[in-house]
Amino acid sequence: MKNNVGVGTRVLNFIIDTLAIFILSMLLHRFHRFYVFYYDTPFVKYYWFFYGTIVLYYFTWELLTGRTLGKLVTLTRVAGVNGLRPKALPLLWRSILRLTLIDAFFIPLWGMPLHDKLS
């Protein structure tokens, strides 16, 4: 059975997931800075860690469990058009589309963000 979630649930999912992504990417970047300082490896700016973590976080969680941390808290899960679990390629595309700055601005137009509509 397929139930669509409301905007409030989406916002709560977004807040929880963004907080988890921020903490994870910050830890990865600090670990990277350790290697830059002690082993003289090339420095990579934080935003590359943040963007990479977004894609890997959503893709990995949704591929393996069909949920992210935010979806676990709100008892929701990702579903395809047919109501079943999506395949790997649409999940990867969906994760990449989350990087666009205009993703959430489509909720008033379509009732869902851009990454849901296009994936």
C-alpha cells in the first residue's frame, strides 16, 4: 500500500538527514585534514566532502534499507511509482538530484521535490 507523506514529514526527514550528513562529512573532513597535516597530502575543500557525503549517504541507505535515518524516525520509506522498492539506477539519479539548489522549490508545483518527480 502506497501512502504519500506530507510536507511536514519531508521537512523532518530533511532536517534529520542533513544533520547526519553534516556530522559525517565534518568527521571525514577532519580525518582528511589530519592526513594533510601529517602526511602532506593535497587539501580538498569541505564542500566536496559534504556533496559526496550527500550522494553516498542517500544512495547507500536507500539502496540497502529503503530508508534513511530521517525516514526511520518518521516511519516512512522510499518507494517507486509502482509502490515497490526502486532499483539502483533510479536511486543513484535521485541522490545526485538532491545536490541541486532548486530541489525543494518544486514542492508547491508538484507536491513533491524535484528528486522525487524526476527519479
